Amino acid sequence: MLNRNLALIGILIAGAASSQIFRYTQTESSTARYDAQRTGWIRVDHFIAPDKMNGFALQWKTKLVNTPRNGAALGSGIVGGGGLGITLAWLGLSDNRTVAIDMDNGFPFFNRAYGPATSTGSCLSASLATPTRTTTLVPAESPKPTLAGQSTTGPNAQLPFGSVLGNPGEGIPPVKPGSYFAAPGTFFAAPGAKPYDGTPDSAIAGAAYAASGGQTAGRGPANLDGGGPGRGPGRGRGGFGAFGAVSAVYTVSNDGMLRRITIHDGLDGNQPVPFLPAGAQATDLTLINNLVYTATVNGCGGAPNGVWSINSNAVPAGLPFPKPTSWLTGGTASPHTPAFNADGLLYVTVSSGTGPFADSVVALDPATLAVKGTFTMAGANFASPAVILRQGSKDLIAAQAADGRIFLLDGANLATPLATSAAVPNLGNYKPNGLAAWQDPTGQAWLLSTTSASVVAHKITPTSITQVWTLPNVKAPLAPLVINGVVFALAGGDQKAPAVLHAVNGLTGQSIWNSGKAITSFVPQSSALWNSMGQVLVGAYDGTLYAFGVNLERHL
């Protein structure tokens, strides 16, 4: 199968001069909500725009091996190039698993189980947290398409199709396990070598492989972005080596271990590092400047609630593991996933509860997690992560309370809100799932929020929040996604009403498209919308992952 893919891709590239085949690139999504600012805003997509939705439809769906736990099933994903023209996504599952998916057809490259799931009570699996790769503080612009064969830069310079299998909407035909590319663990292995995969004997076998010039394993030194000591030519554990170095993927398993896993087979590229208390519920991960950040919530596993960071650099054999740095809320109040401004400062929203930081928005130093500023509003019970949008010289921090109020704050001085919206009536048990922020071509800044049955668009300035349009009849919506001026809103539904994905014009709220009855299960509030080039991804409670988008010649 691999030879077939290589041959077809080679023919396409070789014939580019005469056939005018375009090579499209996309900005990789390396953390939850697309960027470090948690905006949910994909600035450029070559195939999605308000006037480009013709043919937008279900491309494929895949049922993943997973057990729902405590009302959760599939998390959100990150997306990047896997080499050889392939785009992969990595996502966390509730059953203490991480999965890699081919974005062309939904085929699972691997489904890595770390061991027994330990979630109890209302706590969710740590593995459900969105994985991370190296994330920039300033989102990169999506490059323009170039003719195939022209020089492009970066590991994600690839054709808009890669696997050339199956038919639109069907994914790939059934195949035998291991027959697609290679059995798990064999992607980079020399004959007889065994990479580190968590079993007792694999650290020794992996160390021997590293000594022989293969990939780094165990606790050997490594450059975490795909090359460095202990690697032979083209043998970087992080990716395809000679085909272009790509960074590794970082996850947290339910035992609290930070894991740097190989992107194609899900094995541990280095020995897992103790990060969080076992059984802790972790929020989405972010890797910035070699530090991995997350938050722990709900006191799960007896872990104190707070924000945690740890150095991701590999540890030479014989030296101790790095110690995590933490900032704690000091009580039962839980923080949400941190958002980062362009200088790396963390902004963390905190729920109600006990402790000195309850009902607060807190700014933290990226290196020490020392408090740099706070805003507190009694009873706010902040319900979701903050989002950050730069306007002129000012960082606007938007945070939403459980009653629907939106507080607009100055990132340089959190003490007094710049503007506050009104509370939303009749929310019931629904807590707003999250904000999205974007800027239209005129420079106008927008915020998108949710109620129990709608998505609401607001224009914002440094002194005002003004409601503009409302998308009604969206039951239990998740945080919206904005792609090139199109707002994607997901009605999560419930056990009696399946989820429905909507696409609307971001300027007017005018409906453009919806998924109808394509999704047959509901989507829990612990899930999220995410994207790949020309696609929007939805993970349902029954373990089915849906990809909606334009065909892009993914299936030949």
C-alpha cells in the first residue's frame, strides 16, 4: 500500500509542470482552539469561505475503539503534516487513549491505550485533554498555493490529498490490521530493534537501538523536534527524517505521565516523565518554548487545582527528571485551560469555589507561574477559557461567566473591566461552552458566545460589546469555530436529539449549510469542534469521528 501511495504521489509531482497541479499548504493546528490565544479562528483556508461552500458535505466517518466515561468520549484534535503528502490528526479519548487519524479518509494510524482508565465520579480521563505540538505565540499565516514542484518550506508542504483510497463519504475500504502502512512500532525500527513502548523490557531494547545509531529511546538525549543525538540519517523518531522533520506529539495519560509519542505509531519516543498526580483531570495541553502547560480541575485524583508546567526537553540517562512548576488556586475553585498573549503571559479563568482566586481571571508569568495580575467578580463562576484578541497596542481579554456575562479586560491591567455584557436569561443547567474571537477584513473585532439554545455574535471595541446577530435553535452548543469568515456552530444535542453542525456567514449570521441528519449521536460538552484543511471535525459520544468538508480530490 505504501508503494502504491508513493508511486501515485510521485506521478503527480513529476507531471506538475505540464498539468498545473497545485500544491496547497495549511497552517498546522498544534494546540486546542487552534492557537495559543484560544480564539478558535482559522484565518485562512483555501477551500472554505462564505462563497465557497458548494459541495461542502460529509467526507468520511470513522468509529474509534473507545469506552465513554463520565459523559465524555472523544476530545478535540491537533493537525499536522505526517510526511509523504499525508495530513494526520492526533486526539485524546476518554478511555486513556491517544489516536492518530489520516485526514484524507479517517483511517486510524494508531489507537494507543496507556493502560486501565482510572476516571471516577465526575472526573474525566486525563488522556481526553487535547494533545500538543510546538506552538507559536503568534499564529502563522497560511501560505498561498504554489504549483506542484515549486520550492515550498516547512514540514507541512504537501498536496491536498495523500492516501488516495476509498470514496467520498465512505472512508477507506476494510483492510487487515497492520496492512495499511506497518504494524505499530515498526515504522522506524531497525531489524530486531524495539522502541520504548512502556513495557518493562523495552527501555533496555530501545537503549540498544539508540546506541546502534537508530532512534532515541528510554531516557537518551534527544532533540525533540525530529533530529539530534542518537539518530541515524533520516531516522528521527518524531517524523519521516529525510522527508522533512516534524515535531513530536505530547500527551498526558491517566497516571499523570507526560508522554512524547511518535506521530505515526504512538510509541513513547522517550521515557514518560512524571508530571501530574495520578488520576488528575488535565485540561488541554500547550507546548511553548519547551514548556508544556496544562491545568488540573475538580480535585480529581486528589490533585490540587491549578496550572502546571514542565520542561519538555529529554533527560540524559543518569540525571533526574525535571520537576513541574505549579500555581494553585488554593481551594476547590478550578482553573480552565490557559490562554497566552504574544509575550507568553498566561491568562487563566477560575470557577467559583473556595480559595483566594475563586471567580477570577489571573495573569501568570510563563516561566515561574507567579501571579502578575487579577480580576475578581464574586459569583462569576467563569465557565470556560479566556480568549485573547489583539487590538492596536492592547490585548483584549474576554472571559465569560456562568450566567452568560462577558467581561472585556485590558491584558496590561486586569483590575477594572473595559466593558461588560448583560447576563443571559433562562440558561438552566447549561454553562456557556466557550468563546470564539475573530477579526473581519475591515479590522472589526468579533466575539461569539453560546446560550443554552443559540450562538450569539458581538462586535467589540476596547470599550464596548454590542450584540449583532443570533443563530437560534442550536441545542446545547459547543464553542464555535471561525474559518475564513464562516462560523461553524455545533448543536451538541442530547440522547434524544443528535448533534447538527451549522455553517453561517460570520458577518450576517445568514445560514449557509447544515449537516442535517448526518450525525447520529449527540456530542457531549467535553468535546469540541476542530479543523483540518477544508474540513471541520466532530467527535460524537458513540465514538464516531465525522469529517465535513470539500472533497479536495482526497479520494482517487
